[in-house]
Amino acid sequence: MLVRIIHLSDFHLKNESIESSQKNLLEALIVDIKQFVNRDTIVIFSGDFVDKGGLEFNDPELKFHYFEEQVIDPILRHFPGLKGRFLFAPGNHDFERDKINSFKDKPMRDSFIASPDLVDKFIPEVRAKEESVVGMTNFKSFEKEFFEKKEDWLEYNLTPFESSFKLQCGNENVGVTALNSAWLCYEDDNIGSLFLGKNQIENSLEFISDTDIKIAILHHPLEFLNSRDYKKIKPLLYSNYDMIFLGHTHKLESQKVDDLDGNLFLSIGKSINGIQSEEISYTNGYAVIDFEKSDNITVHYRKYLDLHRKFVVNSDIGNDRGIKIFEIPKEGEQKKIQRVSGIIDEIKEDIFPKLNDDLILNISQSNKGKLSEIYVEPVIGNLPENNVDNNDNFQFFSTRNLIESNNNQLIFGAKETGKTILLDKLLIDLTENFQKSRRLPVLIKFNEIGNQNIKQLIKKYISRSSKETNELLKCVEIDLLIDDLDFSSQFNYQNKELKSFISEFPQTRIVATVNNTEDEIIPVKLITAFSEFKDDFKIYYIHLFKSKQIKGLISNWITSSDIDLHENIEKLLKGFREIGLPKTPLAVTIFLWIINKQQNRPINNAVLVELFVENLLEKGNLQNIYFDTFDFGDKQRLLAYLAKFMLEKKNSNLGYRVKEYELQKEIERYLENKIDLNPSKVLEYLIERGILVRCNGNSIRFKTAFFFSYFLAKFIGYSQDFKNEILTGKNYLNYINELDFYTGLNREDEEVFNFLNKEVEEVYGYINSKVRDEYEEIDKVLETKQTIASRIDLGKASTKPTEQEIEKAYDSQIATVPSRKNIEAKLDMDQQPKEEIEAIRFSKLLKLTAIVFKNSSDIDHKKRIDSYNNIIVSSISYMMMYRDSILYFREKYADEVSKLLPKEMDFGFFMKILPILHQVTMYNWIGSFKSAPIIRKKIQADRNTKEISEFEKFLSVYIYSDIRAKNSPDYIKEFFKTTKRKYILDASFIKNMSYYYLRSKSIESDKEYTKLLAEIKTKLGETSQRNKGELIQKFKEEKNKKETEE
């Protein structure tokens, strides 16, 4: 027999006069429900009759009577058969919060939270005394009056908490429990502090015990309840009720839940408050539920179109007709569901915590408590990353898309792109989704199949006997998640076993991750191999992280209360550029953790890499226990020895790789008189940790160029002979990164410091003397007539870019950073043409000396001051030579030069921003908190120096400011007052505009930057002194407008 329920919720009547939008909706509702009302229809209203406790009513005590008069009565006048069938429960807005006593009631509520058992003592006591609950008096008084005047055939039992009803629908006796979840709604945020109490449910069940169909109404979704209360009441609800009707969230949802405690249909009602919303989730609407016991539940979804003032089918939730059908499981099916539900609960309890082991860092070091919270949505596409730009068929997918797909899935990704974590998240979501899918998700590592077959792995995973596992596989469909599927010949046995399992259980859905080393091409061979298992499957590719994902990781791993997202992304970009840091979740996560650990302490590239390596080598697990006596220092020394061994093999064209057997012998030779360890296990350990990697031809190399350079740098510290070799002739030009790392670890090494500064004197000495003597010429050559600032409308420029625009800009920068997987070959300097070596020497020497200056913070400060002065002047010499050469080259090869510039940049613009590009480059080379005192001394000395170019002053001031060093805004203002050159003012405008966009976080700093920008414009003659104030005001108005819009 069919029982029909019209589910309404959340009207929010504000005062005595119903709003026109609500009146229009109510009229449309009465017209619309006409098609659904029959003799067996029940109307359920799941709370929030009024808004905010009825505070806007002239007589708040009559608010519910106004609701009856203006909402319920019009419905009952049109449909008299619904008298006695309009049932309801109170909502949080029906609770009168102004009635509570903060000194008495709130402490009582807090005692319930501390000791939830007190609730089930409190409720019977209040019921026995027939007292009203604070804040519910008017509602309960209205409820009593409302049902006293209804049909005699309606049986009911009203209490200060729950209310119970018995009514006849056709041949079915229906029992309804209206539960009070609002009686403790003391604040806006009540999640976790609300209680139903077992007694409400048990008392009502006693009254409706003889009914065939049982329905519960309460306002709040169950997750709003105190967790300990929920655990107690859940079995009572699930095992005794057929349906439960909820409200509060204003989002229309329906769900059929089947688990160990029973099966229950949940309907969350949409609001009918007449408020318009652009979001689909919050449009007004209602649902009609047709319940046929032991058969189906059919839900008709309706939504309100405000413009047309009518309800229509809601195909956003249901099918094209706005209908969704839920199957009520038969008794045998229900037993199966309950059986699997037990396994699902065990997976959540036993397997989920173990997933944290897949994180490179301990989750306790993050800001979150579990993997599902720390998870950052990756970039997933239907094509490899390098196919994106030129392909119109490219699509992005979310984890949710993968969950909702019924297809088999093959997910490709390079090593360390987050394939394992993605599969972990899919497992979590598929497990949570069991009530909808009725499929059991199982996660296995592909390489585990060798020791056990797939049935044995599943048996172990679900902790059941072989017999139970076989029975389960025959009646329950499996989602088999396979990590690191491998089709190479060494895994033939595992692939045969997988094929056999799929043949026996063809309904199994496979979701597998595969390591794809060729990220530029579609892996046709691997796809063909998988097609032998399944012929219907989707292919996905995990891409490297973009700025959105990096921001997600920053919020997870940076614990500072004042997180500067842009500053941390800039640090990452610097790491990508300078070190060759991989753009993978693993590398980015470790990098961010290091930033967090170091807090505001200066950190150079060498220390960064050392901490990075330490995290890879020292992450605690069972395998590392074997090497406890072989500590981090021992491992570093061994790897330094191996790096030198590979270098000496001179296999430079192939990344200095060596044969595996040769490397194993070398490890054996190294360990022979040091410690008794198995060389092959040591080698496997270093590969497993991601320091070394196997490559074609059974060879081994360092996984990244920066690992190779870092360990060669360590060897410089262990071997004076190797150091002497590097500092002989021009050999140092081969070891830029190594000397960067070495001096970063040995900040007091004067030998390298003196050698390089002497080289700079030799190479740049003559040109530098010209730059110093002809300082005015530098400014004259760089001077400009038309500035970049003149192209910028300050009013428009005052509107800061959105986060999406900033993300796009960062993504563009990330995309242009090359992936430095290959190890650059060391050149034989004696065999290279002299002209080529000199050209290399000019550029590489300057960069190396600047970096070594930055690293050598323990060198005598007078030497560092001299070094900095020399580096800055040498950099100007280099930039002027570069400028002259590019102008000369353009005269002959204009087309070639234009190809080297970004598409939207003309040559004239490039030449104008060249001084800024040079300053940013010097900041990247030389900028550090430990460089700041030296640069500050230079700035102070420049004040009293007339025979110096404005460009030289500009470089020091803005390198210092980019560091965010002490009092840098004051130095900028002081510099601005003395500068006269338009090109310097122009460059200053661009720099301060970038600070305003990316640094300014307060109204005060906004004022400072806008004032300075307006003053620069005035000094450039691009606005008058009179208009300066108008410009500043325009800035403020645009910014306020932007913030209001956001």
C-alpha cells in the first residue's frame, strides 16, 4: 500500500505580515501540490516556522498562530482532507533564544556535553513534572492548541520534548515521531552541542509500537548532534523507523542508508522561504515521497521559479522528470548489506589510519588530523600535461568525477605526482559511498600479488576466513583499487593472476595507477596491455602541481597564524628555478614543511637540500630500522663517494649513470672496513628512498640533477684534492651548483670566496672602472622619454587582481620553469674554444660569485662589503654589455630576436623593463636576510656618494626591499626623494605596484603604497600635484568597491 508524504521545510515567517515573495510562493505551492494530494497523503513540515525566534513580531507569543493563519490554513482550506495530517517538529529558529539564562541554562548544556548520559535523566524528569523547556514554551503551547482542534481519529501524545502520532493511511497504520532537536539551540553554531536523547525516541516508540510504518521528523541533520548522543540514538532510529524527515540546511537531498543497524530513508527538505538564490543548491523547493513497503521509494523533486511564480520538476536532482527511485532491499539483500556494512566499518576503523603511512611526512606535523583532511585535489586530465595547450579536446576531472564514474579507470602519473595518495582518497570516498553504490572497495599494492594471490589479499584486507571471502566475492561486487600496476615482463605472474581474478569475477571494477615515465606522449603500449584485462575503461593523467594545489598544501603544512601565501609561492618558484626542485606533491610538501620548520630563519639552497635529503633518508619505517646504526651522516658520506665515482666514470651524455653491478661493487668497497651491511640492500634502500633511480640498460643514476650536485658538494668538503681540482683554471665553471651547495654548508670558507672575487676583478676589472668613471653615461643610456607608468591608469590599477588572476600568473611562471631531470655534462675546459669559455665565464662567474657572497655569511664583514660593491658594479657592466649585444644582434636578425620575446611583448617594452629584470635577477642571486646588513651599509654609503649612477643605488634599495629587510619602506621613500631619472622613477613605480598587489595586507599599508604611487606619477609629470589627492581617493574607492563586490 502506498503512503504519500509531501515534505516542506524552513518557511521563516519574519513578522505578522507575510512578505510578497513568500505569499507568491505559497500560492504557487497550493496550485502545485494539487496533483499530488490524495486520501493517503501526509504533509510533514520539518521546522523553522518563523525567523530568529520571532523577534520582529509585535507580539512574539502569537507568532506560531500567525504561521497557522497565513501558511497552514490556506493549504487546509484548499485540501480539507489534510486536516489531522499536517505534522511538524520545531526548528532552531522556532526556539526563543532570548528566554535562556546564561548563568543557568548554558552551564547545564555544557554539563550535557561533558556527560551525555545526563540528558536521558533530565528529559524524563522534565516530562514527569510536565514542565516546559526553556525557549520552547510558546511552540509547545501552539502545538497543543493546534492538535486539540483537529480530527478525532488522530491519536497523539504531546510532551515537553517529543510528540507522537498515529493515523491511518489506507490499510496501513502509520506512526510518526516529531523529535525536538532544537531545545538546546543556544547559539548560531550548534554542531556537536545538540542532543535528542534516547528517551525521546524510546518514549515515542512505546506509543506508536503497534503501527506498520514508522516515520520520524526532526529539524537538524544527524551530524549536528553530539557525537556520543548520535552513537546512542542511531541504532534506535535505523532499526525502528522506515523514514526520517529533516530540514535546516535548505538543500534538498534524499538518501537510502543501509548498514548494520538497519535501513532508513532520509529526506532533507528544501526551504520554502521565498528568498531568491543563484545557487542551484539553495533554490526554493519541496519533495513528494511515495513509500511502498517492501518495494520502492519514489521521490518527486519540485523547484520554484521565482520569475514565473510557479513550481516545476527539479531535474537538477532527479531525472528529466524530477524523479529518483530508491529500492527497499528484500530481507536477503538486507542481510547481505548488513554483512558488508560490518566490513565497511572495520575498514574505516583499521585501514583508514594506516593510510597516513603513505604520506612522506608524519601527519602530526601538519595542520590537519587525517589524510582525508590533508588531501589536496590534484590536477587530473584526459591527456598528458604537455598535450594540453594545443588540444581542444582536453578536459579536467575531479576526484568526485572519478568516484561517480562506473567505468574501469587507468590513472597515469610520473613518480611522486601523488598517485598513491589519490588512490587512498578514492578508497576513503568509495568506502563512505557504500550506502549508495553497494560496492565493496578494496585497496592492494600490485607488487604484493607475488607472495599472495588476489583472493588472499582481499581475505587479509577484510579480515575474514577463506570461506567467507569466497562467499562474499560471489554476491558482492568489488571496486579493486591497484596501486602501481606494472606491465613489464618481470611482473608476468602478477598480471596473469589479475587476469584470472577478473575472469572469475567479471563484475569487478578496476581502478589502477600506473607509473608513466614518458610524460610527453600517450602510453599506447601500457593502454593496450590494460585492454587485455578490461575493454571498457577511462584513462586519466595526473599533472604536476599548479598554484591552486600549492596553496592547498601551504594551508596544510604552514602553521603560522599569518600565512603569506604569495611569499611562500615565491619561495617555491625560487626553489624550482634555482635548485631544480621537482614540481611534484612530494617535493612541494617537504619544501613547505622545511619552510614551516625554519620559520623566519634564513635558509640557503644547501640547507634546504640537506633537510630535503634528510627527510627522504630518515623517514621512520621498518626498513629504516635496519640502518639505525648507519646514520644520516654515514649515508651522506656514502652518497658523496658514489657521486664522485659516477663523475669519474665520465658517462656525461647519459646523466653520469653507471652499471648496477659496478655501483654495487663500489658500495661494497666503501663499506668493507666501515660497517657490515649488505651492499645490495643498501642500494635498494637508496633507490626506494628516491635518491637514486634505475634507468634503461640496468644502470643507476642520481634521480635529479640537484641530488648529484649536492653530493658532489659534500665530497668537496671531504676531499681537498677535489676542491683544488675545481679551483684550477676555469674548471669552477663546471661546478656552479656544487659550489653553491658547498659554500652554503661551509659559510666560513675563505678559499672559495677569495678565489671567486679575485676572478671577478680579473674578468670585470677594466669594464668596471669604465662604469665607475662614466656613471652619468649609464643613467643617460638607460633614460627613457615614455614611461611604462604612463600607460597605467591608476584608477584601474588600484583594483587588485583576484586570487584567480594571481593563480593564473603563478601558473604561467611555474609552467615556464624547465624540469631539470637531466644532469648537465661537465665540459673539458682545455678543449673548448677560448671565445666560448670567456663568454660563459662572464655570465656564470658573476652568478656564482653573487651566490657565494650570499652563502658566505661567516666571512669578515669588511670583505663582504667589498665583495658586494664589486658584484653590483660588475652586474651593471654585464647588463650594459648584454644590452649592447642584443641591440647589435637585432640590427642583423630582428625576426630572431622577436621570437625570443614573449608573444605579447614588443622589443621597446623589453628594453624599458630590462633594468627591472636585472634587479630581480640580482635579488634572486644575492638576496638573503643575512645579506641585508651588508646591503644596508651600501645604501647608507650611497647617500653621501655623488659619483655613482642612480641605477646602482636603485639596485641596492630594491634588492633590500625584496628581501623584506628592516625599515625597507623608509629606504624606498628616501631614495624616491633624491632620484631624478625618469627610468628609475618608472622602475620604482612598477616595483611598488607589485608590492601593493602582493604584499599589502592592511588599510594602513594600502594608504602608504597608494600615496607613494601617486607621488611617483606626480614627479614623472603624469599627473598634477592638485590631482594627486584625487588619484589617492580614486585608489581607495576602487579598492572599497572591489572588497564590497567580493
